[in-house]
Amino acid sequence: MVITTVLRNIKDTGYPLRVQVWSLLSANVWQLGLGDLAMVMSTGLTLPLHKLSRRSSGWLRWSRGGMILQSIYQLAWLVLWVKIPFMLNWTWTAQVFLILHTLTLLMKMHSYAFYNGHLSETERRISALDKPESDSLCAAVRYPRSPARAVGERSDIEVDNCEEKLEHSVSKLRADLATELTSPLGHVSYPQNLTVCNYIDYILCPTLCYELEYPRTKVTRWSEVFIKTLAVFGCIFLLTLTSEEFIVPVLNESASRLQASYAVSDKAMILAETISMLLFPFMITFLLVFLVIFEYALGAFAEITRFADRKFYADWWNSCDWLEFSRKWNIPVHHFLRRHVYFSSLTRFSNSSAMFITFLVSSIGHELVMTCITKKIRGYGFLAMMLQLPIVAIQRSKFVRGRKTFNVSTILSPLS
């Protein structure tokens, strides 16, 4: 199919790819590259802001105004980099790339700031043990770690409840607090991690959850990096061919037919036919994009940084319910939402409310991406994500629980 399409394009246009989709992908490349570099560099302000809150003993300390300051900066940073592509009138492909990278960096900034903020308060508690007071002898707060790196550790959050006095001696409490300030591998401790090199390394690592230290491989296999880089360009080539041959012509034909039709029944028939014809090419597009991101791009960065945890996805095609699918198809984002949204919400809300907040945050992120594509706030992405909540409730009911009601492999069966 690829060879036939390339030969036909060379015969018709003199180029292996048609102009329409390729010009869309190649537009604003230099502006996108420079803008993306500036965006990455602007995240570095998180480090001096944290150092400022760590040194402060007044309202700028983390538990007082430091958390608010970081949150305001992250919100302003997000608004700025979402607005810039609209101001420069970029193509929707460039906007989608930038918004995805923006959301990725926002999650990285949030994890870095809030985890180090927790460690700064833990450090203050160790210092306060020299003059123990009634509120300084409560149990140590253990921050939830990323499941992939928390081997043998508790993954649930321990809430600091001062109303229930725990019978911890000062020495035992000091040891618990010191353990929280040290990485599981024992090579890095807080605040020795507050360096520019450590922050750059974290930005390059394919993870959204900050840790003091990550497991590493011994060497970087540059041949593997080269192969994955070639695979990225190969998938982009296939994406372009799929769009040119099977998506754009169908959309153009349906648009002209809709303009010539006036009856509601005719328009409904055209829409149904168009959707059925686009299901397979959209499925191919989804799989190619999935390969580019989770297999090749993240794999290349993991190889460059010698990042040992390469489990970016699980067997989502064998999922039997929506929750299992959401856990498996995007493990880095699942770990972030679990650690920084779900567990953080559990300190103040019930389990069901925490799940609702998690889906709400995820829905807002999906709607941002859809807004960049359509150039309007339509609510499609938000509604599609929030509709998963009643589906999850039905699948967890006693009538459906334990039965295989959802299997993604049935959707992908046409590929076999």
C-alpha cells in the first residue's frame, strides 16, 4: 500500500508525498522549535522559587505562601504558553504538539515543586526536634511515591493527624524523617538535589513524577537511540500517507456533499457513512501516534538518560473495563494523577470525590487539546472524559462487576 501510494504521488505531483498534509506538518517548524526551547527554559524558574521558600521562615515558606506562589506561577505559565500559538496563528498541528508538551512540562513542574516543598517541611520538622513541641512529635508524613519506583514501600499516603498522638520517641521520629529526605537507593538526599544539573536531568527523563533518584542502566546504547529516531520519522511518513490517502479525501468529499444536501436525513446518512469510512484510518493513526510517543520517543529519551524504568504502557488492548484501560494505556500520566491528584485529594475528600476530581483534571487537559484543534471551546473532550464516570459506576455495580464487559482488542480486531 505504501509503495503504491508513493509511486502514484510521484506520477501525479512529482513528490512522494502530497502537498496538503505535508505542508500542514512542516509549517511553523522553526517558530515551534524556538518557542518550545523557550518554554522548556522558562520552567527553570521553579528551582529558585523553591530555594526562596526553603530559606524563608516567614510567609514564603512552603506550608504558608510558598505553595500559593508556585501555584500562581504555574497557572500564569500555562496561560501564557497556551495563548502564544493562538497569537502567532500557528497551524493546529503545531498547536497540538506545543500544548501536549506544555501539559507535560506543567505536570513535571508541579511534581518537582510539590515534592520538594514536602521535603522542605520535613527538613524543618527535623530541625524543630532539637526543641520538641507538642505538634512536632506527630508521625512522619510519607509522600506517595511513583509505583514503578516504590519497590517494597507503602504507596498509600499517611496523613499527619495531630489529634491522635503517636507514641514515637524523638530518635525514632528523627530516623523516619531522615528516611523521607533520602532516596530509596540511598545516593541522593534533600537538599543536595536542588541543583541545575539535577533539574535538567529530571526534565529529560521520561517521567512525570519527581524522585530524588531514579534507577539507571549502566550505559547508553546509541545504536538503539538511532533506531528509535529512524522509527519516529518512519511513523510520521506513514501518518502523512494515511492522512493523504484515507482521511483528507473522505473529509473533502463529505464536506461538499453536506453543502449540497438540505434534508436532515441526507445529512445524517452522509455523517454516518463518513464516520464508518474513517474508523479504520483513525485507528491506524491512533496506533502510529501511540508508537511514536510511548515506544520510540520516550524509549529514546530513556536510553539517552539511562532511565531504567521503561514501562510506559501495559497491555491496554486486553483491558476489561475503563479503569483498567486508563491505568494501562498511559502509565506516566496515570502515575502522576494517582500521586498528585488522587492521593492529594484523599487528605480532604472521600474516595469517590477524589476519583471525581481526578477525572475532572484529566477532562480539562483533554479539552485543552481539543480547543487547539477546533480553535474553539466546544466541550467535546471534557464531556467525553466525564462520561466515563457513569460507565465506571456501571462496571463496578454488582450486576456487571467481575464480567468482561469491555475489551479493547475487539476494537482492534480489524487489524488482524
